Amino acid sequence: MWHLLPYALAAYGGYQGYKGAKQSGASGLGRLFGAGMGAYGGYTLGAHGLNTMNPGAYRDFAGMSNLRGFHKYLVCQQQEQEQEQE
């Protein structure tokens, strides 16, 4: 579940960046820039915070940067759950 933290913080940061840019009276491009910077900041903080809490987790998270890595992660999780149930 922790592997979703950077994405959640990126979404929240993007929302707050857009909202802040809109309140300051920025144009359409300014709002998009604010959203992009907020999302980047949230993602970066989430990824590094994840690494701080659990040093091995960021390596696992970085390995999921493509669909093949994510599928591999899901298969491993499923196998671990099946082994625990036995």
C-alpha cells in the first residue's frame, strides 16, 4: 500500500498547485504550470519520504516504473499471500 504514496501526494500537490495558481489570478498556462510543479513536488516528497521510512521500499517502487515491473510486483504479492494462507 505504501507504494501508492508518491502518486497520492502527486495528485494532491497538483490539485493544490492548480488551486493556488487559480486564486492568484494566473492564466491557463500559469495554472497548468502550478499544477505541474505541485505534482512534481508531491511525487518527489512522497518518493523520498518512502525511502526514509523503509530504505528498500524505494528500490521496489522504482522497479515498478513500467507495467512489467508493476505486474511482477503484483504476482510476488499474490504468491506471498497464498503462502501465508497455507
